[in-house]
Amino acid sequence: MQTQILFQENQIEDLSRLIKDQGIKKIFLVRGGESYINSGAESFIKKLVGDIEIVSFSEFDVNPNVVDLRKGVNKYNSNQFDLIIGIGGGSVLDMAKLISVFANQSNDFEDIIKNNSIEEEIKTPLLAIPTTAGTGAEATHFAVVYIGKNKYSVAAESILPDYVYLSSAFSLSANPYLTACTGLDAFSQAIESVWSVSATDESIEYALKSIKLIWNSLAKAVNNNDKEAKLAMQEASYLAGKAINITKTTAPHAISYTFTSYYDIPHGHAVSLSLPYFIRYNYNLDEEDCTDNRGFISVKNRIDNILNILDLNIMEVEGALIKFFEVLGIEININKLIQKFDKELIISNVNTERLNNNPRIVTKETINLFIEKSIKY
């Protein structure tokens, strides 16, 4: 995996020096719309790059799709750029990551996406600056892109941003709901990473640190707009991103995508819907339905590490997570959340790749049981 250089909030001068020393002449800026101004990102970029010429791209959907990707690449290819800067939430960073690589590809984009066939060694240098705390996109070597309503995850070492800058300043203008959604995305990532069949000692260390930070900081970030809490959430998001960069995600993420595609539920909220169910479901695995070659005891021990951080036992955790979500203003009762809900739509459109990372076998009946339980929360 390529080396990534991280710049913290107090290292802005080091970041400016990096750009100056590399002789950057023209920058392709991938950004959000109103959020780019409201978050303070616009004024930050002006100070960061000074007189360097910038061409901006912001005309893309909140869920990156192949049509918008082509638009971005066409705009990029109309000039010559030395650096791409992506500044915004997870969708913005994913689009910047995709453009940095796809601008250097010769094959059909849809074929590349469907077959995950990127020429890994070719890219444009990328600086990722998250303005929300939760997606961890700045720390991962994969990016989400939709073809129609079908979601794909494109992975390659070259997709990992070369440079990252973390600051809590951008997230201070985020509303409580956005703060909760992005924070819970990171929370789910970290928890799923711990029980993933691909978990390693390194990923578990990142993930447990992230879980502790989020459990102690997210409510303050959401309800008090506390600066220290939001700074902690930036660190937690980055750590969760580094964890899933090793393991990828599991069942709660697999189930979430259809809730977002068909019911417009923001990603972090959608992931939260099944997290309380799956923390108990995965803990109650046995030798016969365990998919982790290290055995079911290993999975239970890893989940026990999560429970120790939360100071809960397995019988308490589902209810405690539901109450935690309530404090954050997150509704997880599907009937209250969605007026005309079709459970078959969810069951038939689950991302099977992510299910393969889950430590316990997940069947259609498993998903049906989750939905039936969620209706009663």
C-alpha cells in the first residue's frame, strides 16, 4: 500500500510548504456546493493555494455516479493539472479519488467499475480534506460509484489519497443531523472492522481507538457543537477509515445501500438501522455458521473488546445503542422512518460482497428477521 502523508490542524504551514516546494502551477478542485462556502472551505483554500490557478468541479450528485464521473474527467482533461484537491464530505472525496485515477484510464469507465480493473500505477496526486467527520474516505483505497441504482466499490492502491489534512474547523457549521449521520457511519465502520473476517491486529487497534473516541464525543459534537468533541470525531473518522481500509465493511453496510438508493436515507443513518441487531447476531454465532477461519471464539473475543469500551454486556448493548441513537436524534424504527416500505426491495438488493466479510453467515431470513425487529424498536 502506498504511503500517505497526514497533516493535522496545527500543520497548515507544512501543508502550504509542500504545495510550494512541489512547484504546483494549476489545481483541479473537487468540492461541494453551498457547503463549500458555509463550512469555511472556500476561504481556507484561497489562503492555502494563494495565486495558484484553480479550476473547480462541483456539478455532481450526492451519491457519485458514472455519468458525473465522466463529466469530471472531461473537465479535468480539458487542461493540465499538477494536483487534485478534494474538499468536502465523503461523496466529494470519493469523486476526487475517482477522477484522480480515471482521468488516466483508457478503457470504458463502466467496464472498469464493474470489473474493478484499474491500472493501479497511474494517477494524479491528490490532497483530501474532509469537512465532515465520519466517512473516513480520506483514509481508504476504494471509492463508491453508482451505475444507475447499482452501487459499486472500486478498489486500487492508487485510489488512496497521497495527502490528507484534518481540521475540526470545517465541521463546526454542520447541522446536528449531518454530524450524527457522519459520526455514526464512522462508528459502524469501526465496529464492523473489529468483527470482520479480514480483521488484523493493526485494524483492530485503529478501530477500538475510534470506537472509544466516538462513544465519548459524538453526543457532545451533535448536541453541543463542541469544538473539542468535533476534533475528536475527525480523528475517530480517520482511524475508522484506516481500519476499513484493511478490512472493508460487513453486514450493516451491505444492507444500508438499498435504504439510501431507494428511500433517500443518508448513508450514516441507513447503516445505523441494523447495527444494534447485528452486534448481537454476530456475537451469537457458533462453529457451524462462523465464516472466520480463526473460529467463533475469536469473533466473540473481538466483540467483547467492543463491549468493554462501551461498558456493556451483550444483553445490554442492543438497547443501549438504540438509546444512544435517540440522544443523537436518529430514528431507527423503519415504519416510522419510511411510509411505504417494501422489505423485499431490501432483501433482494443486498451487497453480497460486503456480506462475505461478515463473520456469521447472513441469509435472506436473517435480513427479514432484522426488518421485523426494527419495526418494533
